[in-house]
Amino acid sequence: MLDLVWLIPALPLAGATMNLFAGRRLGRRAGWVASAAIAAGFVVAVLVLLDMASLPGDERAHAVELFEWISAGSFAVDWTLRVDPLAITMALVVTGVGTLIHLYAVGYMEHDPRVGRFFAYFNLFASFMLMLVLADNYLVLFLGWEGVGLCSYLLIGFWYERPAASSAAKKAFITTRVGDAAMLLGLVLIWVHTGSLDFDTVLGGAGSLSNTVATTISLLLLAGAVGKSAQLPLHVWLPDAMEGPTPVSALIHAATMVTAGVYLVVRSHALFEASSVALPVVLVIGLVSALYAALASIGQFDIKRALAYSTMSQIGFMFFAAGMGFYSGAMLLLVCHAFYKALLFLTAGNVLHGLDDEADLRRMGGLRTDMPVSAVWFAIGALALAGIPPLAGFFAKDHIVGFAASSGREAVWVLASVGAFLSALYIARPLFLTFFGQRRNQTNSHEASRAMNAPLAVLAFLSVVGGLVLGLTAEGGRLELFLEPVLGVPEHGEAFIGEVALLTVSVALAFAAVGVGFWVWASGRVNWQAFPERQPELAGWLANAFYVNALYAWIVQHPGKGFGRSLTVVDDLVIDGAVNEVGTEVGRASRLAPRIQRGFVRSYALAFLLGAVALLLFLAVRL
Amino acid sequence: MRTPISYFVVVSAMLFAIGTIGVLVRKNALVIFMSVELQLNAVNLALVSFSRMHNNLNGQVLAFFSMVVAAAEVVVGLAIIVTVYRRRQSASVDDATVLRG
């Protein structure tokens, strides 16, 4: 069964091909084809998992060589897939959550005329994402990496008639390209210093690399991860990416693609550990991104943008965990986050559907009477994210914050706890603004169809029990034990406060944040709408995410435009001038040429004769 | 006694000159065509003569090639002349000046 792992990415690829060529003829059945393709991939992944579970822990890593890909001199890369606990965990998340989102999208995209193309891109994305997580060397991983970037571009700009969507697509593509260029350099360096791109060779030999080399490679890989996972400073594309259809936001920009950066760091942890500064950099980037995005999320009024910043913040937590060396904790949060964030996004999709694409939180409110089912889903997702026990997010976040307490630096634990508090606050906000409080919208809202709510029920169930199942056993987290052969046992220090105290603080913070959220945004006792007028400066900083976009515009865009304008002058005067001048001169000459073409054959013959005579004379003289 | 090669070459040169003058001075396409044939045959004669002089058969072989090509060319050329004549009721090359710049 392990040898059949190639089927996992191949099945969605087959679905994509089918929808690409026959999508128009399939019409609305395209969605079912796509869902069946990825669901089949999920089934194969489950079978692979069962097969793997029957093996002892240290024999679970398995490389399946499919064919030789590149062979040029000493540079050789094979098309090899890898099955190990880490890869299969990611593959299960991608196919499992992916299937549910595909099923949801069947209902969501029902009325779109280009539904076939949508599902072709959607399946293609799944295929590339699976290639990324199942790769056994950095080049196959990079191929998947670029492939998901392409699909992200195509899907953000799916409604390309809207200028905002097409420019958001370009922004996402170009911003991540900055990181990808660095990552490609990292791959080149890996090959130069280890002579291979295979995970086993590279990561096994990482310890013998010098500190400088390991640091350079890790930081270059990290740049790629930061771009893809929308962390500071390459995060600006993620909020804009919400222009895409909501299932896209759920699948690509919440559950799977943006977590690829975390996967890359976790997968390459041996490289990062070989360097003295790489992991602390990961930690700082993650923690700063988590706090920054949490604050920015509180300032957003577009429900999807608020969720986008929350995704960025959660991924910041994953980077933070990885930076502490707590890779299995990062993976636990990744999996749980995939459940509840997909649920939150898709429920937001329900709301947009029910309100005729109204996305502004200020014009929602009190929707729980009209959309009771969606309200329950959103509440489950939000409470799971907030870390209310015993929902999924509680275990994931508690493990990470608890690990921070034992990392030996109290400040890190304090900042992580602040981040956890802010997470609960920023997710309580859309919950209360959308479904509670007074109605601020008089349009007739309606509950989503049953076909759309069914996948959400599964996601809600996973958000409730996911943490219990994956994060809790007597000997430690079940997922953490499963991943141990790949990621090793994290080095625990001595926590400076007791376990019970930690738990109490963590739970109290979560409840406090939700309580504050209710008091501010749902009780009606606080006039939150007046906040922008009373504190225009603070509200502006939050709503514009600390003006990073404006800063980039000032640093990159304006000089770029000026440079472009100066190039236009050169283009107009020098290049166009030369081309036009050549054209004018040729035209003038060509008006002279016809005068010798009079049409009299005999004059041509005479010219011919004279020419021949001249040539003969020339030869005679020379000889 | 063998006839000196120069005789043949002189005849060939005279034939070629007559042909060339014919091409240049005559108006009738048919006559021009005949003059061209004259030039071709002058060249054939020169080829055969020099071939004989050098005891090398290549020139004679080339003469056969040029005859074959000339025959093929006559077919095409006459067909064109006949078509032009049918269309304009004249075979004068000075009337056919459509292809001028």
C-alpha cells in the first residue's frame, strides 16, 4: 500500500485534467468530479496511514522512487515521494479538509458560470499541495511550492473582471516570489554544500555543515517560508487575497497552502538546528507576526480580512512553536487550525451568501435568528480558536504556551500569553458582531443550503474533538507521539510555574477575552462604533495594519514608478526614436527604388548583361 | 586531322552574341524565346568543346542536363507566352509591363 502513495497527488491531478478539458460539458457536475477525485485521494491516504501504523515507529519512513527526473552530470534528482508520519499527517489534512471544502464549494459556486474552471484549479491546487508535502527532495517540494503559488494566483484572481481581484492576485504572486527567489538560492546552496537535494542526505548531513553555511541556508529557506505563510515582513498579500471566492480562502489561505511554510521549517528542522541563530529568528518572526496580526485583526471591518489576519496570527504561533524547537506542537496547531479556520471561513461564506455578499461587520449583527445553524458553526470555530477547553484550539495553544513557559525565558511566555489573549479577543469580535447584538442590516438574510452546511458539520465535529483525539493521551499528545520518529522529542526545560497554574492562567485568559468581547461588541453597553471617531489615530493604525502597505508603497512602489517613468523617457526618445528613424529612412529609400523597376523585360535583360560583363571584366583583371 | 578547339569556341561565342542581341532588341516574346535557346545551345557547344579539350566527360554530362532543363523550360515558357497572347492579343514584351514599381 505504501507504494501506491503516488496515487494521492495523481488523483486530484486527474480530476483537474478532466475538469480542464471537459469542465464546460460537465457543467455543474464538475464539482462532484473534483470532490470525488480528492476524496479518493483521502481514502488512499487513510489506507497508507493504516499500513504505516502497523509498522514499528522507526521503520515508518519510506521513500517511493517513481522515475528519474533530472540527470545532468553530477546533478541528479529523482521523482521520489516520501511517506513518513509528518508527510502523511500533512497529506491527510490536505485531502481531508480539502474534500470537505470541495463539497462546500459545490454549493457555494453553484451559480458561477465558470464552475468547471474553478474546480480544475481547485483540484490542481490540491495535487500540487500534495506533491509539496509528499516530496522526498527539495526540488520536488519546490515544484509543488511554485505550483500552489500559481494556483493561488489563479484562484485569487478567479473573478478577474473585478480589478481588485486581479491586482490582489498579482500582489500575492509577486510578494511570495520575493521569498521564493531566496528559497531557490537556498536550494542551490544546499546542493553546493551537500551534493544532493534528498531529504535524507541533506538533513542527515546537516550537522556537519559549518555554522555560517547552515545559517545562510536556513535563513534563505525561512525567507521562502515567510513569503508563503504570510509572516512579517512578506505578509501584505494575505489580507488582499480574500478577494478570491471564500472556499479558496478557506482551503488555500487558511487550511493548507499558507501552512506550507511551517511544514518547510519543520521538515528542515535539522538544518535550522545546525545553525546557532536560525531558530531564534524563526521564533521572533513568529511571535512578532502573531502579535502584529492579532492587533491588525481587531481593526478590520471586513469579516474575511479579519479572519485573514487571524490566520496570519495563528501561523505566527506555529512559527513561534517551531522556533522553540517544539515542532510537534507546531504541527498540532497546524492540524487543529486547519479544522477550525476552514470552519470559520466557510461559515463566513455562508454569511456572505445569506447577505448578498455584504462583508462589512458594521452592517451585520443579530444574524443568529436568521442563520441559527451558521451561528452555531461560527461559535464552535471561534471558541475553538479562542482556546476554550475542551475544543481543538485549547490543546494546541496550551501545549505551545506551556512549552514557552519551560523555555527558560519568562518574557517569551508573557508575550505568548498576550498573543493567546488577543487571539481569543479578535475571534470573539466577528462572532459577536455578526451573530449577536442588534441587527444593523435590513436585507433579508437566509440560512445556507443543507448541501453547504453538511461539510461544516464535519468540520465543526473535528474542531470539537480534534484536540482531544490528537493532543491528549497519558504519555503526551497522540499526534506528538506519532510524529516522534521524524521530529524527535522536544527538549523540555523546567517550567517556572506549575502545570496547574499554567493551565489556569491560559483558560482564564481565554474566558476573559471572550467575556470582554461579549461586553464590548454584543452587550450593547459599549458604543464600539464611535471608537474610530474617539481614537482616530489608534483606529487608523489598527485598520491599516500599522500602515505596512503604505510603507512598502513608499519604499518600493514610488521609487519603482519614478524609475519606470525615467525609463519611459529613454524608451520614447532613444529606442523608439531609433526605430522610427530607421523606418523613415527605409521608407524614403524604398520610394526611390521603384524608379528602376519600369516593367520592361528587355531593360532588365540589358542590366543583366552589363552586370555579367562587369563581373567577367573584374575576374579577368584580377586573374 | 582534328579541328582546333578554338573554332568551336569562336562559333559558340558568336552564337551566344547573336542570341544576346536577339534578346535585347526584339520585341516579340516568341523570338526572344528562340534567342534564349540560341544562347543555351551556344553554352552547350562550349561545354562539349572544353570537355573534349580536357578529356573529361563532366562537361558533356552537364550539356545533357542543360538540354533536359531547356526542354522543360520550353514547355513552361511557351505555355506562358500562349496564355499572355490569348489575354492581350499581342506577344510584345514591351506591352507586358504590369509588374512595375
